[in-house]
Amino acid sequence: MATGAAPEEAAGIAPVRADVRVGPSERRIFLVAVGMIALHVVDDSFLQPQPGTSAGDHLVSGLVPLALLGLAATAYPRVRGGARAAIALLTGVFGIVAGIEAAHYTKHVGPSGDEFTGLLSIPVGVALLGLGLVTLWTTCRRHGGLVRRSARRIGIALASLLFAVFVVFPVGYAYVGTHAARLPVEDIHLGSAAVEQIQLHTNDGLTLEGSYVPSKNGAAVVVAFGRKGTQRPARMLARHGYGVLIFDRRGEGESHGDPNPYAWNDGERDLLAAIDFLKRRPDVEPDRIGGIGLSVGGETFLQTAAHSEDVQAVVSEGATARSVGELRSVPGSGAGPVALNAVITGGTAVFSNSMPPPHLIDLVEQIAPRSMLLIHSPKDDPDEPRFNRAFYEAAGAPKEIWGVPEAGHVGAQESRPREYGQRVTRFFDQALRKDAQ
């Protein structure tokens, strides 16, 4: 005996699949959660931006996440259960990532400004993760044979893992790197009672906080970046009579502006502000200014030295690549690192509202005839020797390169303190001596 047709079938309308139906409670939870994350994005980008910046400086970093959140809210009730689960999980991860900045600053200096909406974003993100997992469990397909179901689930798991490694992680890394930066340093010891707390002013209107030991020999060196890891080489140079300047780059410590983990072109602006400060100092001869750059500071100092003849000598330690284009500019990178860095570069560009800088391999030749010393170690990053040798080959004389195999990243002074002091001070003594010009 034939069974009666469903009302939808009788009317010629295909029945709605069970895993497409969205209950009002589920939809309401998702929309409220997305709205709360969007509130933090608006608060962070437009209502309470970093000191020294305005809402207009964050159009891309604010509008792109808002557009994606709006797209998620629109698509959620219109797709099947698996897709809804994926949307909820991805949105939940972003909610947690967006709140990391607030947790970071709240833990160390206390909540203020947009940290309150950022802290709210974290439990909201956790709730969305729970919603996604529940949706995935209740709407997963259970028909088909065991082999077919297992193969489908393994395929989904592998695809999800690859997506997490090559998309979710690098995007999250770029977001955190452009929002959470180094904290203010209170214990500044430069080995001199004459240390001065100073301010630098960039050509785009930002104020940067720094510390300076006046010069005794007419020459001065900027050590970049930050006022913590730079203190040891700064003390060494101060003992030899050099004026030494350390400072918090934009977005870090007590300085104004938005952070960028790779400094990019704004890092050059910060270094030029430091050099301009030294050129106006009565204790410094303007043609006797050099720089030491550690890690990203080394990369930025090479770029700055290539563009500014005010940098008479530069020591770069631990320089590698700041973007996927720069990674590819020196042969030897695998497909995996290139793919990963492509997403990090794109995410950093969006969240920092800026574009990657020119490739160092194309710039270092412009430093000559001013002096350059490259220091590298393969212990923590095997790319360091490869990039520094490429920079050395591309640069003109005078130039030096020194490898310290047992040192960690920017750890040459710690590994070989005596040799480091001798090499670096001899380098600056020769490059910045009065008769070197």
C-alpha cells in the first residue's frame, strides 16, 4: 500500500533538508555573538584607535573584518549544517583572536579603552566555538557505508587541518602582531647617570619615547628596536664614549601609533626620527651617526641606510625576510614556508593598513661606500645565514660578515661577549672616526 506524500511533495515543492533548517534560538545566538565581535572591531578601529592615529588610518583593517562578519551573518541561516558549523567555528576563532590584545594589556597594565569590548569578545568567541561543535555533531551525515563515512570524515579532518595551518593560524598571527605589542620598559639601565628620557617626532606626526646617553667622542649610535633587548649593546657602546639612543618604535611601549611586527616602511620613519634627533644634538657631529639593528631592527636599519646617507655605518644582526616577496627574493625557500608567509603578508597588510617594503636584496648595494657589518646565526633560524650571505654578496664595500653558529637569534653578544665587543666597537671606531669622511 502506497504511503501518502508529504505536503511539500504534493505541492511540487522540494522538502527543506533537516540540516538546513535553523532554529530561532540558534540564529539569535549567532547574530548576537557576531554583533558583539563587530562592536569590538568598531571600537578598536574607529571609536578608540591607538594614540596618535585616527579612524581614517584604519579603514582597511576595520572595514574588511566588518564586511566578513556581515557576510557570515547573512550566509549563516541560508546554508547547511556543515557550512554553518564552519562559519561558527571560524567566527569564534576570530572572536578569541580579536580579544588577545585586550587580555595581553589587561594582564600587564590593566584594562582601558577598547580592552573592555575586547575582553567581551573572548567568551563570545568561545560560545561560537561551542555552537559550531554542537551544530557539526547534530547535523553530520550518518548515511552510507562505514568505509564511505570514514573516508569522508578523514578527508574533512585533513582539509580542516590544512586550512587551520595555512589560513587560520597565519591570519590570526598577523592580527595579533598588528594589535598586541611590547609593553613599556621600566628598568632602563644604560650604565650612565647622564641618561636622558627623550621624545622623538616622526614625519607623520607621531611621538616616540626613548632614552639617550650623551656622546663623549662626538659620535652616536641608534640601537633598534625597543628599550629592553637593546640595553646590553647600548651599555657597551656607552662605555666606549659613544652617544647611544634606544627607543620604543611606534605602537610599542609608550610610543604612539599602531604596531607592525615587521616594521615595514613605518620603521624607517621611526629610525629617521631618531637620526634627526641626533643630528640636532650639540654633542654629536652629524656625519658620525651609525646604527645597530637587532632582528627586524636589523632589516629596517639596512633599508634606512640604503635610503639615507645620514647613516654612516650599520650593524645588522639576525636579518632575514619581512614579507613573502622578500622570502622569494633569495632562492632556497620551500613551498610550505612561501604559502604560509603569503597569508601572513596579506593579513599583515590588511590589519596594518600598509603595504610591504621593498626587498632588501635590491637595496643593500646602495649602502656603499658607507660601512656595513652583518651578523647571523643558524641556531634558531636556518634562513639567517642564507639571507645574510645573499645581502653580503649584493652589497658593495666596505662590508663585513660574521657568523656565530652557537648563538641564538640576535644572541651573538651573549654567546661571545668579548669578541662581540671587540668586533662592533672596532667597526664603529673605523667607520665613524673623524677622518673617515
